[in-house]
Amino acid sequence: MSQANDSQKRKAGVFDVKDRRQTTWIFFLLPALLVYLIFMAIPLFDSLRLSLYTGKGYTPTTFVGFQNYIDLFTNPLWRERFFGAVKNTTIFFMIHMLVQNTLGLLFANLLSPNFKGRELFRTIIFTPATLSVLVVGFLWTLILNPNWGAINKILISVGLKQFALPWLGREGLALPIISLTSAWQWVGMPTVMFLAGLMNVPEELLEAARIDGASEWEIFWKIKFPLLKPVVGIVSILTFVDNFNAFDVVYAMAGAKGEPGYSTDLLATLFYRTGIAGEHPVGIPNMGMGAAIAGVTFFILMAGVLLWLYLSRRGAEDV
Amino acid sequence: MQKKLFVLLSVLVLASMLLAACGSAPVATEAPAAPAATEAAPAATEAPAATAVPAQPDDKEVTLTLGSWRVDDVAAWEKIAAAFHAEYPNITLKFDPTNPPDYNAALRTQLETGTGPDLFFVRSFTVGRELFGAGYIASLKDLPGLTDAFSASAYAPWATDSGEPYAVPISAVSHGIYYNKELFAANGIEIPKTWEELMAASKKLLDAGVIPFANGTKDAWDINEVVMMQLIPSDIGGYEGRMAYLNGDRCFNSDEMVAAFQQIADLRPYVPSGFEATSYYDGQQLFAQGLAAMMFDGSWSINDFKRDSTDFEWGVFYPPALAGKDLYVTFHPDAAIGANAASANLDAAKTFLAWLETNEFSELLGNNIPGFFPMAKSAPALTDPIANDFMSFNNQAKGVDIRFVWEKLMEPPAGSVDAYTSLNNNVIAVLKGVETPKEAADAFNADVAAWYAPSAGCITK
């Protein structure tokens, strides 16, 4: 259909049927757009605006420009807390990538062939993801309790008393333990996504490879994994976004202060303490600084997502 | 065509509704003005009535809300509210508590948006003073009887530096060591008279396979508030000693402070083996199960111990001073009640505040919430024996003082460490053996002297 023909039709009348089809989509988009604007975009920009203000209480009123950001990066106390939180959040994310997503891929592989009890295992692996984070955190805190927790009881009963540690009480130990708990809870998510990806791998390819004498190992690395790459990308970016926003599991297992000694303090717990709760026992929040921490977190997330978009588009062009 | 117009119109209506909702967001900041206006309206209509019958301004039915952080005391406060209502039938009091960790922030938000309760619990020193300074709490300089009913030191935590009170003190808390009488008897231990005797008793208990102290550091705050801050007064010499720090005459790493940190180091062998991951409630359970013989805790936990520790006899004693030093006790002003300066029922609220000065209230509070001690001068004796034991510490001691860091040391400029947090971190470091007592005192001094002006001379570099 030519351009001239098109514009002729447009001139033919506003209420032309074909034309209507081309523009009505805007109206279908409008509700979602408005909801997005009101509940996501406006608060986000308002939060960024708030980070330029200071003052005690609910509505900081004194405009200070970028002073909050400057303090965050130059004041020794803020800098120590902030970069500590960035480091801890990065470790938290790495452990999820290494344990949660690797195990997810392994489980998906084990579950993809049809065998008896497959549904049962799939359900078991996914069940923790349906529980509340606070419940999971509380249960694991009990299991890890040094006085009556199951883990230390078992270790002591088999004669490994020296390994019965106060898991959540030592710097350097608490963060990996909390990360593993979180990975344990959410391992079902990547499993299900990888499983869906594996279902889409054409059976003929696998059959052809088997006939050519390829081992299962070779089939995984040379056929399945390359075809799973888009899923790997999505799982990675979801893990990244979730982990850099993570708050609840640390709050449940180590408290808002990221005990012991700020060693489990994530960006979100630092933000909560600074901008919402305030430090115990005074509890007067510094909302402007809290918004600045949220702002930096937002930019870290945006950088990560943009990097992923760039890489995945380049990947798509390669194929 | 008609259908088309209909669709177009409905979309426009929908959009305008959403935009209106969106547009109302900035207006929301002005929302507090609205209730004030509607409240002003009845007041205005009543004004002529009041001038007509000036003798009975109290006749209208009033419901007062009382904000609090004491979610555990709802039943007791309902009793108190009923007693007040019996005396003032036209005023009904509604107790409306908030979860303790959220209280300060939630109250502040309510006050700023004009939705605050008529009356509310006010924290001592910094937090309360800040709210009063911001104009949210009504001044009580005209409240009859306040300065007679309470000693100056009792209402000072809720008064400005010039002595203007803004809240009526209702309760103080004490601290001590809860101990298992049966475990003490089985190991031939008497209540120790000195810190050295306490350590010797702990050694005996440990050798007998009992955990001497149930305290851990997982929750962080308790090792600071119920252990360190009840040891400090005896080490530094009570109120006078604390003033020497606040005036800058003593540095925060003085020998007295090192001695307090040394006591924390002394406790190291006697806490549970996994104390780093033992929480406050874990500690109470270790004690309740008879696995630990003692626990440092506050008087506010009397009811928790009564509920859980039912299998054996237990009691309380105050941690003794180092040999040769006098005993000073931490008796800490905890709660007062103030009136919302913007309340529409300020007169009724002040009627309630004046009632808080009576012995009737003191009795109701002290006996219904054991462990929270009424602060009025003429407060009657309490019925709970453990609560009375806590009160007896004050008489045994040479002096009584508040928690070390509460006054003046918790309001640093932004980006500095307050004394509470610094003391807390260093106490934990000493208990874990990461710092020596001297190193901890030096670190504490460096943190506080960096911003606390009177201690500027203590900065060492």
C-alpha cells in the first residue's frame, strides 16, 4: 500500500474504520500509563527531588543542592557506611548468582527429562519461594541458633563441636549465611525459568547430537546452554534488581542495623535506617540523605539494566 | 458514530478523574488544614453558647486519644482510662499504641500532617525536646501542681534548659541482674557484695557447667542499655561523675571509663559460648530454662520473667561496684505524657495531665505495670515484691543517675557518630575480644570528642 493511498484514506474521514484501528491503541495504553506515572514515575522523581533537600521529619524543606550526595561520598562516616553497604550488596548478589542461579540451572537440567516423581521434586524446589521472607528468615534464625538450633546440635552430636559456630554473630560469616538462606528460598525461580527455556530446545537437535555420539556434557554446553542464553540474561538481570533492592531477609535475620558490626548492612537497610527509621534509640530520620542513598541505588540499578540491554541487543544482532 | 463519541467521552472522563486524583497529591500537604477547619467550625458555633453559660465549659463529651510505644500495656492502660473516666465522666480516654521501633517516626509524621493524637508518650531528653522545639507539644508551664508533685530531677528530662516543662513524667525504669536462686544455692553462692565476688561466683557456676550470664550481642542494644549503662555509674561516681564528662573536665577515655570497659572484658568467659548470635529473647529463654544462672535486664521485663521462669525461685540484685568503690544505680526516666499543641481538646487534655500527678494514678500505674515506677514525690508503696526489690536498690546506693549517654550525647551534627552508637559498637568489640578496654575507651573518646564541644580538649591525634 502506497503512502499516497494512506493519506487519501486519512482525508476520507476521521471516523474511518481503518484509521480507528490505528489510533485506538492509545486509549488502551492510557490507563496503564497513568497508573505507571502516578505510582512509579512521579514518586521516583519526587524522591530524586527530595534528595536535594535537608531537614528533620516528614518533609525536608531546606534546599541544599547536591550536598547530600557530596556528604555521602566525602564524609568519612557516611562514606564508610555507604561503601560498606555497596560491598555487602555486591557480595550478596555474587553469592546468589553463584549458588542460586547455578543450582537453578542444575535442577532445571535434572528435572527436564520425563521421570516419575518429577512434579513432586519441582514442587519441593519451588515451595520455599511461596513462603514469606520473614517466616523463612525467622525459621533459619532458629535453625542456626547457637543455643538450641538444629545445625549446631547435629554438629555437636557427630563430634564436630569446633564447627558449631554462632553463624549469624560473626563478621564475615553472617553475610554469606544470610545470602545462602535467601538463595535457598528463591532457587525455585531460576529453576522454573530455566526449565521453561529447556522445554523450548527442539528435540530434533538433541536427537541428532545423540546420534552423532555427543555426550550429555557436550550436549549441555554446545546445544542447550547457547540456546538458553536469553534466559540466562533475564535471570541475571532479575537477580541483580532483586538483590540490589533486598531488605527483608537481612531485616529478619540481622536487624535493621545489619548486625554484627554493619557486616550485613545492604543498601536497602542503610536507606531504611537513614531515611525512614532513624538510628536507635533517637529514631529521627534524615529523609534527604535517605533519598540520596535511594537515588544512588537507582542509578546503580539503571546502569546495570542499561548494560544488560546493550549486551542482549548486541547478542541478538550476533545471532 | 454515537458509539465512537461515547468511547471518546468516557475515556476523557476517566482521564480527567485520574488527573484530578493526580492533581490532588500536592494538595495533600495542605490536608491537615481541612480537619482543623472543620474542628474550628463547631468551636465557632459553640463559642456563643460558651459565653452564654460560662460556668460549664467542660460539659461537652470529649474523647481523647493517647499515643504510646507501650503495646504490651493495653490492658493496664484500659484500667487507668476507666478510672479516669469514672472521675471525669465527660472525658473518655482512648489508648492507641504504636509498635516501639516505629513510634518516634510515626508520631512525628502524624504531628506534621495534623493527625497526631491529643496526648502522647514523650521520650526523655533529645527526642522530646526536639518535638517541643518544633512546636508540636504544648507547654505545661501553667499546669497546676506539676513542679510540686515532681522533684526537679524527675521532670528535667522533659523540660527545656530554662526549666519550662512540656510533659508530665509518668514512669522510670530500673535495671539489675535477675538470678536463679536454686542455682545459687546449689553452688553455695551468696548475693555478691563486690564485682570481684560476682566474678568469683561466675567462675564457680561455669565450673559447675552452668552458663553464668545469659546475655548475648545479637540484638546489640541490650548489651549497651542493660549491661554497660548499669555498670558505668558506680565506676564514674554517679551524677557528679557524669557531669564531669559533660562539662569537659573528664575525657571519655578516662581511667573510670576504661574500668567500665574492663568489666565488660571480665564478663567475656561468662556469657554463652555462642553469645555473638544470642539475642535478647534467647537470653531470657536460657534463663527460663535454667541453663543460665543470671541475666542483666531491665525492670520492664518483670512480667516476662514471671511468665517464662516458672520452674524455680528467682530474684534480682544490682550489679555490685568494684571493691572500694561506692554503688550508684541507673534509675532511668522513661516516659512522660505531653499534649498535642494542635489538639482541639487541649483543655480536656490538660485535665488529664493534671490527674497524672495524683496518687491514684501512681498506684494504678505502679501496680498494673510492675517494673515501671511512678515518678511522683508522693508515690505510694508498690504491691509487687520484685518491683519493690528494684526500688530498694535506690536506697542501698550512694546515688541514683540516668543512663550515661542519654543527656546531650545523642544529638551529634549529621555525619557524626552519636555516643550511644559508639559506646554500643565498642562494648561489643570488647566483649568479642576485638578491642582491649583501653582501645575501646580511646575509640569512644575519639568519636564523641570529635563533635561534643565541651570535650574539644580531649581530641588526640
